[in-house]
Amino acid sequence: MSVPVPPSSPLLDSLASYPHWFVAACLTIVAAAVIWILAKALKWGLYFLIGLVVAWGAAATVWLFVHRT
């Protein structure tokens, strides 16, 4: 019994004319750039969360100081 082979993608067909090492190098560069962008987004997201925690803590401290009994 033979296993059916899915039709190849036109994108992969267009890459078939390039050397395999060149495709691998380009994909490595693209993957590194995507990881770098995600790391930057994560860093700024963490800075934002730290700012929220500090602002919330300061507001809670002021509120508790003003409403002490």
C-alpha cells in the first residue's frame, strides 16, 4: 500500500531553485529576527507590568495612609 504524497506548495517550489544552504541561512536570519522582536516585546511588556505594580503599590500606600484610623 503506497502512502499518498501531498502536493507541494508553490512557495516551496519557488525556493527549490536556490541552493539549500542559502535557504537555510535565510531562514536562520529570519528566525533570529523574529526571536529578537519577540524578546523586545517581552522586555517592554515586563517594563509596563513593573510600572503598573509600582503605581498600584504607591496608590495603595497613599490610600492606606490617608484612610488610617
